[in-house]
Amino acid sequence: MKRDANLSPLDRAVRIALGVALLGIGVFVVQGVVGIVVDLIGAVLVFSGAVGFCHVYKVCGICTAKKA
């Protein structure tokens, strides 16, 4: 099932950068359960930035991508 992209290139870049930063913080700075939660949030941000689709945006009716 293909989903239409709802993230702009800037939104995607910010999500990927923030996700990578959170992954680093979760691995090297924060320990225990909090570190795992931070890693999961970072992974979700990297994934949504990579595929260009955000389920939360879809539910809220938000689309930052330009319509063709």
C-alpha cells in the first residue's frame, strides 16, 4: 500500500537530523528505560523522514509537502 508523501523536504531533513541526534543521545548519554524511549523516538523520526510520510500528520490533516 503506497502512501502519498505529506512531508516537505525541509520537514524531512529536520526529522532525520533530530532523529539521528536523539539516537546518539539515547545510546551514549541516557541510560536505562529512558535511553530506550529516546532511541525509539529517534528511530521513528528517522524513518518518517526517510519515507516522507507521517501518520500523525495524516490523522491531523496536516500536509507540508507541495501538491504537484
